[in-house]
Amino acid sequence: MKKTTWATLASVIILGGGLTLSVTADQKPGQLLPYDVPEAVAAGEALYGDYCASCHAADLSGEPNWRTPKQTGRLPAPPHDEAGHTWHHPDVQLFMLTKYGPAAVVGNGYESDMPGFEGQLSDQQILEVLAYIKSTWPDWIITRHDEMNAAVADEAR
């Protein structure tokens, strides 16, 4: 999807698309992930262990050779640490990929082993998992990610 599509999607979600989450007044523009809230990060770490670590690894390192398709043609689970590409996507896109699954979000017959977690995790729990992941990134990546979120928020206005 184009960046403007994600910006539009972000505004729909935030302005009434049914996303139930706690966004604090001190969050940066476009920021959905409470990565600087210790309670949210702790809850997200536990949920990550329960729902994500079996594929993405407890240390967020992903599956080996994550850029090379498996025999099924599907890609292995990528890392969520700084070596991966998770931080290349704005919060709203990460949320949508986690809630609905990559196949549903990407469309066009794209196949993925990752399921969507709608019905298993609440919106707030998804944000907590993503907040935990983001909290592990180096400061320079967090800064770049925050800048990306702000750009998406600007486009949504």
C-alpha cells in the first residue's frame, strides 16, 4: 500500500474505525505504541512470549534465513530487533498486520504463515506487544520510527 493509504487508514482507525486504545496526551504525533510506558511494555513482553516467540524467537531474532522463501514459497518469520524490517513500518501498519495478518493486509494472493490475532488479542494487547518490541530497539531506530509516524500523521490531516 502507498504511504497515503496508510495515512488515510490511520485517520479512519483513530477517528472511529473501532480501535479501542489508550493514547496519552504526551504521545508524539502518529504514535500509537506505548513503548515508553513500563506497564504496557511488561504486559507486551508477556504476550509476546505467549503468542509471538514461537515463530519470531524469544530474543526477537526471527527464523534463520528470514529473507529466503521456504519450500512453501512463504517467507520465514522475520526478526523484530534492529536487524529486521519491523521498524520500517509505521505504528498503524504494524497494528493492522498483527491484527488481521499479512495475507489479509497485503492482499493480491499474498500468503503468509503469520495469522491475524483478531479475536485472540484485544486492540490494546496488540499495541502492548508492539510496544514491547519497539522498546527493545536502539534509540536511533526509535527516533527514525517516531519520525515516520509523525509523517504518516501529517499526511492523514
